[in-house]
Amino acid sequence: MASEFPRHLLDIESLRREQIEEVLGLAGRFKRERAAARAGKARAPRHQILPGRIVVTLFFEASTRTRSSFEVAAHALGAEVLSFQKDASSVTKGESLQDTVRNLEAIGADVLVVRHPAAGAPRAIARAVRASVINAGDGAHEHPTQALLDALTLREKLGTLEGKVISIVGDIAHSRVARSNVHCLSKLGSRVRVAGPSTLLPAGVEKLGCEVARTLPDALRDADAVMMLRIQQERIADARIPGTRDYARVWGLSARTLELLPPRAVVLHPGPVNRGVELSSEVMDGERSLVMDQVDSGVAVRMATLALCLGAA
Ligand code: NCD
């Protein structure tokens, strides 16, 4: 199949709906294949979709799920993985980002999977190299593969995203997950609603094409799904909330506030979860939580993204 998929995945904002559908279609196939292998207690098939290709994961910020799932995904496609460790690299000796990525390319990198605290860093890298660049989260800008894995998880659960009400609750202002999800879910036909303390809502957020709810009950009422977000303390210089206990009482999802959500609605969280703050343990581990399913979708979405960006799908 001749794919028009872009060589770089830098954001969701510039993707067309058909391109998002293409990722979700391919990822859905990979996810079913992994589930079938698990059910049969066999190993998931190791594809030879990217034989001999070198995928470099280049993370300048902490990560548990994103880095490991990109690496598992690359292995599953037959690629080789090089895990770049910032603190053990020449970045600590003053080497620039541009020089670092040019050197990794000279070593043979075909794809650079980049997480960086500065918004726009993956785009700057894409201008400096011929390799494909995949944004694994840049500052408060975007986290495209997170939104794609959320969309896959939700679509499987809800059947379709068309016309569904998806509420995103928490620190919208500093969240790249929120931004990517607003773009992705709107392009797929959902009504996206954001909610959180007014100090954590970006000015003019409606311009992104979403509704704004001023209270948790307003966010939950008639929602088909709610996505709870962590407060991004590392991106906040001043105190925007009185304290985490107060935040949990007003904005947290607990057994009590879960009652406000329609009975069939589901709960998502990109992780890392601060238990007892945005989600109580009961909700996090409860039957309406899709948190682990999101992680499972993450491997499949990253397999699809790697294959499509390299024109191998
Ligand atoms: C998110 C991130 O890094 O943006 N985590 C993730 O990739 N699953 C969300 C967060 O850090 O809160």
C-alpha cells in the first residue's frame, strides 16, 4: 500500500483524519495479534517490517511507558534499538543537540524518537537530520503517540469516537497530552470538554475547539469517557493550587465522584498516576479504568507509527 504518511510525526495538529485512521487501523491489527499471542501463551510474531533499521530513543526527560513501549515496538518490527542516555553522553560535556543528533545519524539512526523539555525540539531536530523524527513529548506542546493510543483504546471500548463526549480533567495548561488529545479526538468527531482549576486552564483554550466545564460535576455529567491528568509540577514555577489534598477533594476522581459519571462511561489516565490525588486507588484499579489497556495500546500504536513513518507499512 502506498502510504502518504509523513516521514516525521511531530504533532497531531498537522495530521489529517485519514492519516490518524491509518495509524489506528494498523495499530488495531498489531494489538489484536499481540492479544492472540498472549491468549495462546505463544510469543507475539516478530515481524520483519524494519529489518536492520536502527531506532534511537533519545529522552531528555524521565519516562517509564513511552520509552519502553517504543523499544518493545521497534524490536517487534525487527529493528535494532539504541537507547541514548543523556547523562552518560557527551551532552554533559557541552555537545549541542544538533551535533548530538547528527552524530547519531552518522552512526546509522533511521529514526530518532525524541522526548525533550523544550516545545519544538523535535521539529528543530527534524530540520537538522535526514532520519525520521517521532515526537515522544515536547514540553507542554504535544505528545502525539499518547493521543493516538488513547484514541485506539477509546474507539475499541466505545465502538466509535464520532459524537462521543470526552472530558479531560486536570492541569490542561501544562499538558502536552491534553493538547494532542484535543486535536486528535476533535478530528475523529468527538466533543472534547476540558476542566480544571482556572489557574490550570490556558487562556483562550476554547480556540483549540473544545468546550470548557467549570466544575468536576459539569465535566462528568453526560461524558462517555473521562481522562484524568496529573499536575505537571515540573513545568510550574509558582503554586497554582492551594495543596494536593484540596485539589483531590475538588478535582479528584474517587468512588464518591465516580457516581457523577454515567454508568457506562470509562476512565483513562496517561500515567504516571499520583494515587489519591487525581485518581483514588479504588478508581485506578476499578473495572471502569482503562489505564492498563492504554499501556497495551501504546506498544501497538508505536509499532504502527514506526512502520508508517519509515514507509514500511
Ligand atoms: C505523560 C507525559 O510524559 O507527557 N506521560 C506519558 O507519556 N504517559 C504525562 C505526564 O507526565 O503526566
